[in-house]
Amino acid sequence: MNAQALPIRTACMQHLLPVRSVGEFEHLVKECEVLTGNAGRTFVVAGVDRPAYQVHAEAAGFQIARLDGVVPHQWLATAPELASHPIGHALACGLLYTEPLAP
């Protein structure tokens, strides 16, 4: 996927929802899957590059895919393992955001 084609990467930060905890992160992923019927939710890390990730809830944890890399990267991480993943680092620093669901 073309990194510049990801709307979340160019969205105004004022229009994105900050993710403040692992519990909220888990809720947002599952909420999106239940309400939209689509697997996963897209998150972005605030900063210069604004990397984007698609996260899907699975029984074993979270399937995380970086969307804007030249080489696709995918990880499977449990909630405690998120601390060692870039998403967990962004979460700890208050830099993880997602788009609100349409009403």
C-alpha cells in the first residue's frame, strides 16, 4: 500500500483519538471490529514519519502489520508484549492515535 495513500497519515491530529492505555487500545480494536464487521483498526504514531499500523484482535493477542513500509512487517503480540513493540513505545509516550468511527 502506498504510504501517502493512507488517510490517517495526513489527517489533522485534532481529528484523531489519542490512545492512553493498553486497555483502551484493546477496546478500540475490538470496538471497530464489532461495529464495522471489518478486521482490525488503523493506528498512527505521531511524529515526523507518522508510521501507520493495522491491528487485528486474535485469540493469542494482536496481529500488527505496518502499512507504510516498503517491506511488509507483521507481528503477533500479547497485551504485555506490546511494551516492546513500536506501538507500545508510542502508547507509553502519548503518541498513539486512531481515527474515530463514523457515526
